[in-house]
Amino acid sequence: MSLGLCLALAVGCSPSTPTPQKTDEKAAPEQPTKAATGEGLPALPEVIATVNDVAIPLAQFKDIYDLKVKKYTDRGREIPPSADRRYRKSITERLVYNEILRQEAKARGVEVDAAKLAERETQQKQGIKDWDKHLQRRGETEQSLRDMYVAEILEQQFLEKDGKLAVTDAEVDEEYEKIKPNYKSEGERIHAAHILIPIGPQEQPTAMGEKPPEPSQEEKDKWRKEALAKAEELHKKATAPGADFAQLAKENSVGPSADKGGDLGIFTKDRMVEEFSVAAFKLKPGEISKPVETKFGIHIIKILAKYPPGDLPKEALADQIKERLSQRKLHQGRRELKDSLLAKYKVQNKMEELLGPDPRGPKRPPVVNPSEMPAGHPPIEMKARGPAPAPAGDDAKAEPEAGDGD
């Protein structure tokens, strides 16, 4: 409501953007609404932009834009002109950059890694029961999401080819010395991975914030029985000779650890809910637990390593450090790559030309207190890869597995 009020005030104060007028009657389905026609903003151009004289047609833009508008009209609302302007600008910029990456890939002779693309699409769909509803909630199409994944993968391939993501042993050593005190502990620690099978459908609240109805006890019993059966089946596969636990986790687990092969990182006994910790800390490295039920679902746990109290050895953190340093380089590299490509390619953004400057003026950058920034580090500090610490209680323990990731 606060956001809506702020948007309304912004529109009311804008001299060039009239406030949409309310009507008592809803428009007939075949009649375009003011949101659909973009009343108060210029008409949509037939070509929204060109990249090196390659046109990006209006139809490609509207595949995404119409879905964004539909999120408002489905709720009986008109899209505010400020939101309309923002969508027009952001969608056009996205399509322009996708076209730049396509042309750059062609010029470099680089093809998108099909295996990485398939893996990314599979991961995105895990834990989502109604994919079409998920797309509708996000205001995307199957193709528009695939184009986003392609863009991300191409960026990474360019940076890898240019040697921008390589992490040296010296960088790992330096980072280890910085973070070593953070990992000192008086208690025993384990490095574990798991496969998490949810109990029941993983539906998320609707776009209106409504929660699904409370299931009956009969439904809960049915879901638990199904989850246990699946867990028993996966346990047999995980303990079979030559089994690849990480691959089984990628294919069957849910939650943020799934794409890392179920890796939960290194943690002490108090970092997990009791049922999980009791089962996990009894195991030896290499052993796999029988299915363990917690409030998050049913877990199959594998112990990768155990460490005594004191400092963690560098080899315990080396992979994590390399991954984190590589991610830092990837984020920075993407920003630099985008800036260089936008400067390299000839772009005519016709949508931006038609919209003109935002009547609300430019946004002021946030004020950052330098004393709150760690010396020599980006804003996000390195933390353990296990579940994030929280204040207290069961709800503060274990990772909140599963979700749409909208």
C-alpha cells in the first residue's frame, strides 16, 4: 500500500503524466484498457531499438511487456504510468543487451554451452509444481527466461575465455588468512551434504499475498507417506556401489543447496535442527544416513569430512574460497563486460528516445557510511556456506530449503 501511495503521489506531481481516471465499469475483454494502450505515454514504436542496424521488433518486446501489464489487469488494476515507464525502459534495455551478446558470440565464434543451459533450466523448475503459474507470476515466457539464462551463460563464457575468472593459489592463501579467525570453534564440526525431499506440494503464496488453504490431516498423511517412499528409493540409489551422491542431489533435492550437489558446507552441531544434527554427527566421513525427518522435509545426509575444535585447515575451506573469489570476479567482470560492450556496439534505443527523461528526475544514490564497510572487501563479507546463523529457536536453524526464487 505504501508503494502504491508513493507511485500515486509521483504520478500526481508529474506535469507530463496524467493520473489514470477510475471508471465504475470494467472494460470488455476485447476492448484495450488504458494500461494496454499506454495512455499518458507515447505509443509503442514498431522497432524499439537497433543494435548495429539489426532491428529489435515491437513483437519481441510485447511478448514480455504484455505479461507485465497483465499482472495488473488480472487484479482489476491499471498499471501506473511510472511502472509502465519502468517496464518499457527495462525490457528494452534487456533485449538490447541480449542482442549485443548474440552478436558478440557470433563475432567470437562462441556457442552457448547447451549442457549448462539445460542444467540451469532444470534447477529453476525444481520444487515448482505449477510452472505455468510461476511464469505468469513472474511476468515472463518460457523463451524470455531462456534468453536470460543464455545471456548469463554467454557472459560467463566470455569472461572465462578472457581469463577474468581464474583464481590463483596466492589469492586463496591471502583470503584464508583473512577469514581463518571466523572459523575457529570450540566444538567439533562436520562438512555435510544432503538430499532434501519435501513433504507435500511446494506452492508459494499468490501474487496477492494469499496463502493456500490449510491441508487436511488425511492430505498431510498422504504427502508424508509419498515423501518417505521417495526417500527410501533415493537412499538405495545413494548407497549403491559407484553412486554419485552430488548428482542425485542435483536431480532430486530441493532448496538452495541442490545446485551445489546438496553441499551444506561446514557447521557445528548447534547450527542445525536437533533431528538433523543427532543423525549427522553420528556418521563417519563417507557414510550416508537413512532418511531423517525434520520440519523441512526428509533428509538423506552424507558426511564429507569431520574437523576437531580449533582452526579449520586451509584445505577445508579451499574450495569454498575459490568459489567465492570466482563469484566476486564474475560479478565484477559482468559489470565491466557490459560497459565495454555497450561502448563497442552502435545502439539506437528508440524507446528511450520516445520516453524522454523521467519526469520524477534521477534517483539519488544511497548514502553509505564508509566506517561500516570492511577494509579491502566488497559489501558482502565471506560467510560459511552452511545455514546462516539466526537469533534463536528451531526456526533459526537449518537452511530454509525450497522456493520459487522470484
